[in-house]
Amino acid sequence: MAETEFPRPIVTVDIVLLTLREERLHVALLPRAAEPFANMAALIGGYVHTDEDADAGAAVKRILKAKAGLNGIFFEQLKTFASASRDPRDWSVSITYFALVSQDVLDEAGVTLELRPAEAPGELPFDHADIIKAALERLRGKGAYSTIPARLLPEVFTMSELQAIYETVMGEKLDQSAFRRKINDLNILEEVEGEKRQTERARRPTTLYRLKAPLAVFDRRI
Amino acid sequence: MAETEFPRPIVTVDIVLLTLREERLHVALLPRAAEPFANMAALIGGYVHTDEDADAGAAVKRILKAKAGLNGIFFEQLKTFASASRDPRDWSVSITYFALVSQDVLDEAGVTLELRPAEAPGELPFDHADIIKAALERLRGKGAYSTIPARLLPEVFTMSELQAIYETVMGEKLDQSAFRRKINDLNILEEVEGEKRQTERARRPTTLYRLKAPLAVFDRRI
DNA sequence: ACGACAATTTGCAACATGCAATTTGCAAAA
DNA sequence: TTTTGCAAATTGCATGTTGCAAATTGTCGT
């Protein structure tokens, strides 16, 4: 930093908000309000407001609340995309985040988000398709070694639901007995007394669980 | 992005350049040329030059070459630090990178870098201490599942040297036979015919290896 | 009491890992 | 020429993990 200051780039945050819908990962999009790409569906995002955001995470919270009606959901910094070419207006920086939310929380948000399959989101402005790709890679990579995928489920869930989430995220079938053994050995869940949910047909009642800690990272693959 | 544009923050890149020295990880620092914190040892970094850098990675390459005399070394994006408080001048964004270099390459660079123990780098400007902490965490985390630590070695190395690097990075002793078995099973190295290096005392000659690919990520811990 | 069904557990072979002991290749010393 | 020291490299084995298949359990409608 020896030189005098240089022209400053545009700085925004963009959020890859993922949820589960019909057993597949979907990404939440909003129509852009302004040029460029006005009206086109795009990642949830916006300018960093230097006057009101203490840091980038605060900008994410503000934007999630204002544009998607969401509070207190899980998000994590993903990667920063910064180049001369990604925005037609100017050299621009997008600090990107990925966020996971359960379908029921999303339904209560009261904002109409467009959900598209995360693997094939269709045409998107800027480098948003690359950003989504990076989010999926991260989810797959880190998902196998952490409880991050559980953030796609409601707070209380069954072992089978948890296994299904991991299978979706990792894209492979897992052995049921081995999965249960590992989850139990990891000691990351606690039983919930809760009322067993309604089932169509009669069957042995399921144990309900919740995460002991918001985020646990382990040593080996689930 | 519905609003008109907002005041733009400062955007810089900062690099945590790590190397091995006396069996320990050290971070390379340079005295700051300008205020704030003029003359204080700091991470290698600088403004993004919107007129000449195509993207953030290009800024990193330019700065590594100009300020540290280094070309073609391994680096990877770490995390972006962005807040109102990290720089006394203004709201600022630092896109940070971590880079690994072998001691011999560093010695040939011809630039005087200050090396301090990465675990205890002493007083540093801005949030550079936090950035170094993040780099070490990343190295430890990702190091156990990839060939990243090998970037701290010269291109050709012995199995024992490789094991020592992993032990340093992960902070624990590894079993020799298990280590060799795993590395062999992973099939990430190729033998090099090379002349065996001089040793002080007589002993069985070591096989020399090099990485087959620049970066391999695997599924389980080494 | 029986049947159907998913939840949950068990048994076991195949594989992976940690630890200790053994074997190997070289060159200086005897 | 043989012996010896040293680290490289391999081997054997007890123990822990994992995948696959089979068996057991709890509910509720019939």
C-alpha cells in the first residue's frame, strides 16, 4: 500500500439462498429492480451501505430482511468475485455468501421468491451462474464433514430426513445402519420429546432430534 | 440492487505468505510505505488497480512480483474482510489470499521479507493478525485433506520430508508406515530418478518424489 | 391376534489404522 | 572383507470402521 489511492470499485454482496423443494436443491432469486438486467431474475443482493452496515455480514442481514423477509437464517461467506468484466458498469466486487433455509421458514417469509433448480438455474445476469456453482461445490465439500446440510431441515427432524438431506447434498445413497451409527457416535444430536408427526399408514413411531450445536464440523465423512 | 449507487469502499488485497523455517510456519511481512501505520511490518498487499488488474487474482500476482519478487507461486483466495472499522481511513474491503512457498524459492526472490512465526506474529496493523489466524485455520483444515502442504516443499522431496510437513501443518505426529501406505494408495506422487541428495552419515538412499498434479483433494484425512 | 410398514438394531466380512518389530541399502569403521 | 550404525521401507497383527443383508420392534387398521 505504498501508492496514493486508486479509483474504487463497486462493492456488493450477493447471496445464494438454497432450500429444498421436491427433494432437490433450489436457489431463490428475485427480479432485478434496476439496470443493468432490469427485471431479470438474479441472486438476492445489493450494494454495501457504508453508512449503515458495520461490516459485510451486516449488509447480508439487512438485505435478507429487506428483500426476502428473512431473519436469523444461517449464512456463511462463500468467495469473493472481483473483476473488471463481471459488471458492465465498472470494475466490481461481489462478496458472496451462501445461505440455507428450510422450506417451511421460506414459506412464512411472505415474499415471493422465484425458486429454480440449483443445478440448472437457467439464464442469469452477471456471473451469478458461477456463483451458484461455487455455492454448490462448497455445500458438497463441506457438507460431508459438517452439520451444515441440516440447516435445510426444520429445527426438529427425524433420522431418515437427515439422511435424505445428506444424500441429496452429497449426491449419493448412504447406508442406513452405518449412517445412524456414525451420527450417534458423533454425538451431535439430542432427542426431542415432541409429538410424533402424523403418518398416513401405521408404523413404528420415529424419534425426533435437533442439533445440539448450530454448527459442528467433524473429522471424517458422514 | 434497486438503489442508486452508494459511496464506494476502499478495496485492497492482502496476502498471507507462509513458508517453513526451522520446522515452523512463518509469515512473510513487509514494512508499510505509507500512512496509516507507516514503517510497521504488515502483510504483503496493496490496492486493486482497476486500470490494470483484470481481476483480484491479477492484483495478487502483480503485488507478489512487485513487492516480493515472486512469480508463479501457489496462492488461493482465503476470505474477505470488509468492515467500517478495520481501516482508520474509511470503510474498507480486503480480499485476502494465502500463499505457500518453499524456503529455497523465497531465498532466491532477492527481496528482504521479514519472517515471523505464524502462530505469534507480534503486533500488526489493521486486522492482519486475524487474517493470519484465518490462514492458519484454513491450512490446517484443508491441509489434512489435500496436497496443499506440499507447496511448502521444493518441487522434489522425500517421503520423510512430506510427512514432516504434514505433521507441522496438522500439529500432530503421524505414524510412518500408515502415512506411506496412505500416500501410496492415494497415488498422488511420482518417483523422480534424481540424484540422491548428500547426507552426513551413511544410510539407505531415499526415493525422491514430486506431485503428479499441482493440487489434489481427497476424501479422508492423511 | 395378524399384517403391513418403516424405524432401529445386529451380525459379520472386508477394509483401514496405529503400533511395534523386521528387513534393507549404504558407507564408514574395524 | 566383515561389522556396525542409521534411516528408509516393509510387514504382521490387534483394533476400529464401514457396507451389506438379515432380523427385530412399535403402531394401527383389519
